[in-house]
Amino acid sequence: MSIVELGPEDWQECRAIRLRALADAPDAFSVMLADAEQRPDELWREPLSLPGPTIAVRTAGGLVAMGGGYLPPEQPDVMMVWGMWTAPEARGRGHARSLVAWLLDWAQDHGISTVELHVTEGNDAARALYESCGFVATGEWGSLREGSPLRIELLRRSSTRASEDTQKPSLRS
């Protein structure tokens, strides 16, 4: 298992795992599978060129987990975590925790003071993971996407190095 940072040349692998995530967990993301399937290839390359990392867990069988960090231009000291997902056959192995730790370390290394993410109401496993990683609920709620009755809550934490919080070495590679 290794954590790899994806770039524009990896767009097809990124597309494949993202579509798999949207099919598996349609209530976890602001984008719907049908919309994502219709995106032209150049729109799959674009996010991989933006500031902030897109990462994945690679095993011998391919990519099994993913996540990313987006740097909002209007908030230079904030990174938004997006797209966190682990394949059903790879769950329970710590991949999501490793991805969060990698992203927190990246933020720390790049002078980002605050890391934020949204969690869908009712996604108790994701909320428990994020809270165990030091994220705190802000009480700021919004809609998952237009037309959806589901709500998302903003969680926030300082970007102190994940390994400092856990007393374990970073799994960043």
C-alpha cells in the first residue's frame, strides 16, 4: 500500500475511482454520478492541475481510496478536504485515516493553518473518523446539493502535523 499524489497525467485513474465512489456513495458527494459520467475528458484533467493535492491509496490491485485538498483562493490559509472515499473491499484497513494524515501533513508543510471538510448528516462512520482526527463540528450546515434533502456540516481543525497528534509517524510517501 502506498499513498500517491495524482497529477493531470493520472486523470483516467482518477476518473475511474471517482466514478466508482459516486456509484457506491451517492449521498456523500455534491456531484451526482450521472452528471460526472457526462463530463468531457478535459474537465477531469482540470482539477488535477489546481493548487492542492489529489491523493489515492494504491495497492497491487489499483487505486482503492482517494481524497483531495482544495485551496480556496479567497482563503489563503485554508484547505478544504474533498472527495474522501474508500472502496468497500478495502474498508477497515486504515486507508481513510492515512489519507487524512497525509493531507494534514501537506497542509502543515505548505503553511496552511486551517483544514476544513464537510460531512453528510447521517454518515456516522465518516464523522467519527474525522472527529478522531481532531476535526470539530462548527454548527454550520448547508445542503448537500441543489434539490437534495440531505444536509452537510462543516468540520474544522488546525493543520498541526497529524503525526504530532497521534505520536505515530506520518504515512506520507
